[in-house]
Amino acid sequence: MMKDTSRPAENSVTESSGNVFADLGIKDADAYRAKSVLAIHIHRVIKKRRLTQEEAGQILGISQPKISAIIKGRLDGFSTERLFRFLNVLGCDVKISVSRPHPQTPGQVMVV
């Protein structure tokens, strides 16, 4: 009987790059990761302020289902700029910094 080598062994481990979207081969992985981190911050503020999704939607000027989408990470309908504005409306400062150039490697978009 031949061993199937088309799949990794069940106990094998693949080290992450730190960006699950890049690990999955998704195009624009940095942008997806940035939006997901922004959504996490939005969710944390909503939770900390003990807002319902309906209340959060009223504050942000969007419907409850859109708040639900943000919380669940369904972010295709949201630009990073729009997520920045939501954080601003919720009372958060958003800081953007640009590093010195490192011409040997491409730059990255990072949100912390």
C-alpha cells in the first residue's frame, strides 16, 4: 500500500507568517488583516460601552445587520477609511505612521 503524500501529515505543523490571510494565499492580505484588526477594535469599543448592535448602528449611522457583519468579520463592504471613521465616531484616535524606506523588501500595511 502506497502512502498518500498529497496532504500534510495529521500531526504536521505549519508556522504562520503572522497574517492568516497571507498564509491562505489571499490577494491583498495586508489590507484584509488591517481591516480585521480595525473591526476587532470597533467590536471592543461596542462591548466596553455595553451598546447593543442597534445602538451602535444608530451612533455610526448604519444598520444593525452591518454592525453584525463588522463583528463577524464580514468586511468586504467596508473600506479601511470607513472603519477609521467608525472608530473616530466611537471616540478613538487612529494614528498612521510611515517608516523609513527599506528598498530591499516591499512595504506592509500594519494595524496594531
